[in-house]
Amino acid sequence: MPPSESSGTADRRPPVAEDFPRTGPFSLAAPAPRFAARAVDLALVLAPAAIVVAFTARTVGGQVRLDIPAWLGPSLLALGVTYEWLSVLVAQRTVGKALFGLRLVRYGDGGRPTTAQALLRALLPWSVLALPLGPFAVALFLCVYGTGIAGSLHRGWPDLAGGTIELSTR
């Protein structure tokens, strides 16, 4: 992240969009690659659940019945949070972000996100799936990630909660 214009730490201000290059390394991550990366990450997290659901399907009287185990929902939440948290903590990116040339850094100084920042960033979107909203929980989950479109820095609610910003690496 580019340093502040001033040299003293007392005069340091939060970065603004103009502090970043328009394109290339260290530019702000555009919404399209962010959503594509999110799609890859969701596919990776949902794949084990899809396998479990496929193996629980059975045909009864010509209709397919799914016997989804009660542990699948909580397990999926735990897997999603753990995947996001450890990926950001260890590599500053998830598999999807790596494929699309994105990296997460601390908003204030461009350093690696701390353990708490990575955890907060992972918990916010996944926790909405634990709300008793039925299918609306999935819509809310996607809306939480969609908040990254707004604003000049494209910092969505997960970024705000975790104190991070998403940058392009290429």
C-alpha cells in the first residue's frame, strides 16, 4: 500500500482511492474479479456438501428424496469460516483470489491481516447463514459480499469488519 504523503506518523491519514494506481499491481481490486473469485471459493466450500447430498439421495415411489443430515449445515458453516480465515491468515488470499490475482492487506498500513482481522472478515458473511431466515439467508449472504461494489475503495462489510482492503497483484 502506498505510504501517506506525510512522513510523520502523527499526520498519517487513511488511504483513499487516489493513493492507488488505476491498474496493475497494488491497484484496487475490481468488482468482476472479486465476484469471480468468490464463485470459485463458494464452489470449493460447497463441493463436500454436494457430495454428501448426492449420497443421501434416494428414490421413493418415483420421486427423489434427500435425507440431508442435521450436521451438514453447521459443518458447512464451520468449513466456510475455517477456509476463509486460514487462507487469508496464511496466504493473504483464498484459492479464488489467487486465480484472479487478488490479495488482502490491512487497510491502514498494507501489512498482513492479523489473526483477529482474518477471523472477523470470515465470520461476518458466513454468520448470516446461521440466521433462521430459510432461503433468504442465502440471499443475505450474497448481499453481504455484494457490498464490495459500493464506495471508491470497494471495501465491503467483510473488509470493514476485518480492517482489510482487496488489491490486485497483476
